[in-house]
Amino acid sequence: MSDKLLKRQLSLPGFTSKHQALLKSSIVAIVGCGGLGCSAALYLSGAGIGKIIFIDGDKVDYTNLHRQIAYSTFHIGNNKVECLANRCLQTNTNLNYDIYNKFIDDDNIDGMLNNAHIVLDCSDNASTRIILNNYCKKNKKPLIFGSSISYDGQLCVFDFRKNNKCLFCVFPDIEKVKDTCDGLGVLGPVPGIIGSLQATECIKLITGIGTPIEGLLHYSSFDTSFMEYFIEEKNCSIKIEDNRLEIEYEEYINNKSKYTLIDIRPLISQWEDEESILGSIKLPNPTVEDIVKLNKKNIVLICSIGQMSLELVKQLRDKGILGWSIKNGFRGI
């Protein structure tokens, strides 16, 4: 990396080569390569972040250009992740990066964010925000939330390494939010301001310089005001869209590729006396910690009559892990 690129940053009082080394060794994920993501990515790459993970399934559209400053008419119709990564490389030629030209969901999130040290939520819809909140809370990854709509912007830092303040503490009804830039519009510079603040908070978290924001920061471009609001930790449980605790065995059979079936019947002799459930993981009489250690997704538990499995599913849900019990257990098959 060119010394000239970082000369002004390294001239800051209290900012040393050790702080720069921390930035160089960090991996930051940017989910959403729109107005917020463009601004954040450009400043983070310029600051010397070692690796950026770019995630977005969208293509550049003409209506994006007034606020998504990394793109031009030349990029229209191209994948945003590729365009933004290439633009950041023009600033920092030593930037390492991964690109995922897809939208994030519960099934693919771990593969994309497993190695990330910090996640920037630069998305524009409630469902993605919920998925990111749940994943980062479960895995103790700092999440830097940014949003912009109309004339306003908002910023939060959820440092799950230190506390459990989360998206639902701030927006308990976020599942009902439908507003987007498409519907209400957005003043072009607003996402640039919020994305720049997200990058600033990210640098502060990595280097330990300064004090990260602890509340909800609200910016109004109408009167050029910044207001910070206290966030009360409410011990929110991780939100799960499928609230059912039990499913029928037939549903499992019809969607086997989606689930991980775990046979938890306590007596191994039962597996010898009764027909084995093909494809199941055998884990006799487990604790919830035993199940968590398997590190599986979309867990389905089956026991003899459905009671033990139901109780364990409740404990898994308390830990934010998606799981179901086969109704009436092996007896109901």
C-alpha cells in the first residue's frame, strides 16, 4: 500500500502504525452496495482496511446515480458488487475483497459473513436487517446499522461483544416497516452522510480510537440537526419468522433437503429394535449444548413421543437457533 495514501491519516494525533496495522488485518462486510454502502466502502478502502466483503444482488440503475456515488452511467446494468469493488481498488490497489452477487438470507448468511470481524448494515429492507441482527447477535459480531429515507438518516452501533442491545430494542415493530427509497424518495447526500458515519464508527471499533456511539443517532437534513437517543437494553429474544415449534413428519419428508434431522431417542437399543430413520444424525439423550455443538441449521428433532424434542426446541429458540420438533415423535410416524 502506498505510504502516500495513508499519510494524512497517520499524521493524526494519537493515530499510530499500530492502529493502521489493526485496520489492515481487519475484515469488514458491507451488506448492501447502494447509497450507504458506496460511501462506507470508499472511505474504508481509503483508510486501509485489509479486506472488504461486498454483498448485494442488485444491478446499477439510472435512478441510483444521484446518491450511489461509486457508479456512473458507464456502470448501468452491471452488478453493483463488482462495480463497487473495482472502484475501491482504484483507491487502494492492495485491497483484498470477496464479492457475493446475491441477496442475503438465513441459508447463505454464514457462508458469507463467517470470517467478517464487523458487519455494516447498508441494506434497504426490514427482512435483511432482521437477518443481520439475528446473525450478528448470535455470533457476537459488531453490527453498524445505517438507514436513510426522505430527508433523514439514522445510525446505530450494536456491539454484541459487550451487550445485547439490538435492532428490536430500537425498532420493536420493524417487521411491519414497508417504506423504502422507492416509495418515499431520498435526498442524495443523506445516505452519503450516514454511510460516512458508518465507516467512521467502524474505524473506531477496530482501532479503539475515540468512543463509539451508544445510542440512536438521528440526522435531519431539513434543519441540519443531529439528535442522539438513549437505547434501553430490553433483552429481546432473537426474532424467528417461523414461530411454530412442531412440524408434522410429512412436512419433513417433503422438504428433507431443507432440514437437518436429529434422532434424540435416549436408548440406542430402540434403533436396533425399530426401523432406523435414514439420513438422521444419532444423538441419544442430548443437552441443548450438545445440539448447538453440531453447528447445524434448520434443526428438526425427533424423540419417542415428541415431548423431549419439544422441550429442547424451546431451549434452542431461546438461544436464537431455528429448530422444530416432530409432532408426536417416532410414535406418530
